[in-house]
Amino acid sequence: MTALLRLLDTGTVWVKLSGADRIATAPPDLADSAALARLLAEHAPERVVWGTDFPHPNTHGFMPDDGHLVDLLADIAPSPQALRRLLVTNPAQCFDFA
């Protein structure tokens, strides 16, 4: 985690906050995954984007509910500004949408 945070600090690295189902310690509970995503979003709010990872490759016996993944956004980006940045502003910048 320290290495990832240092990479984000360079200002040249982007992180996609996804795969909550693959890193959760006790799926279907994804709270620990959401907490990690929130930490990253708070650490480098200008360098994170979000995705569901649909169609969920590399699942390990647990298929996440996309609605539940969307619900996690309230924990990951709790303010309207943070949510807009995560879903609109940052992807536009990262992927050069003009």
C-alpha cells in the first residue's frame, strides 16, 4: 500500500478503484474493499477513476452484484464533489475525453 500511495504522489499514476469483490476479505461483504478505495480516493482525489469491472473477469467463486458495487460509491466518494470527480472529471482527464 505504501508503494501505491508513493506512486500516486508522483502525480503521473492513475488508479482505477474496482475489483472490490476480488480483494474483499469476506465477500459478499465488501466494506473493507470500499474502505481501501476511499483511502485512495482521499489520498489522491485527482488521480482515481471508478469502474465495476463488468463482466467481472477472474472471479473466485463469488459473482458481485453490480447494484451493490454502485451502492459502494456512497462510501468511496461521500460528497457530490468527490463523486463527480471520480465518475466524470477524472475519467475525462485520464482518457482525454474532449
